[in-house]
Amino acid sequence: MLTKIIENVKRFQYEIYLGSCFALIAVISYNLGRTTLFNHGSINYTQNANIIQAVDFATDGATITTNNKLDKRVVASRSATSKLYHFTWCSGAKRIKEENKLWFTTEADAISAGYSLAANCQ
């Protein structure tokens, strides 16, 4: 069994070498691309990154922004039926109409006003 494997390796040694080179080049290229994006800030690997940053690496002028999880403000709806508040990065906050938004500087202010955190906003 071992002799058959050795014979096949010797017989296809050039093809094995060439395939290994292609595989290594592909892996190295992929990792270089990821490293380049990470060094330029286009990929965010931390949840608590400064979200006020805007990264503009696109040639067409498109801007990539991240969610602002450092913003301590919370927003609630002026609606009498809802006593829920949302963080600024939550989807619920984005669904409130601008004219109905009630802003609090901290989460404690919203709680003291009788509001509670929305279930979909953690």
C-alpha cells in the first residue's frame, strides 16, 4: 500500500507541486487582501469601535460608516401608547418619525421618565 502511494507521488510529482503552488498562492493572496482592508479600517472586528468614523476608500466617493455604539443618547416615541426607548443604532429608533422622536441624553434619564428598553434593542 505504501509503495503504491510512493509510486503515485513520484509519477505525479510535477502536478502535485504545481497544485500546491496554486493553493498556496490563493491562500496568501486572500490573506493579504484581508490584511489590507483591516489596516485601512474597512473591516471592523470589534463591537465597540468608534462609529463616528467615516471611511472613504472607494474611488467613486462612496462613504462607509459604522454604527455609533458610543453614542449614549436614547430615543423614544412621543406616542402615548408606547413607553419604550431605543438606542440610536437600533432598528426601532430608525422607524420613529423625526417629528415624534423624544431624545434623552442618557439611558438613566429615559428610565426615570418612565420608559423601558425595547426588547429588540440590546
